Amino acid sequence: MIMKKIMIKLDDKQGKQIIARQIAKEVKLLKQSDPDRELKEEIEKASLLDLKKYLEGKESF
């Protein structure tokens, strides 16, 4: 679900900010909808690591 939204390749800074906000929103929604606290933390860590790699240009989706 997150990956599909990132399929659009945006090279400019504004595009990356839009993607960062979208991922942050999705992580927040996942955390609210899932009662399992450990899973929420893992989802958040994984998403933020992926986001960091993407924004640094080390990984593409």
C-alpha cells in the first residue's frame, strides 16, 4: 500500500516532502487501527528506515 504510492518517481525536494508526509500519515493510520503495540512500533521503524533510504537516494521503490 505504501509502496504503490511511491511508484511515482519524484526527483525534486518538494516531491520528496509530499512522499514523506504521505508515509507519515499512513504510519499514523496503521498505528491507530492496529491494537498490537509491538507491531505498530515495527511498522513505524520499517517505514521510517525506508523513507530515510529513499530520501537519501540510496533506494528506489
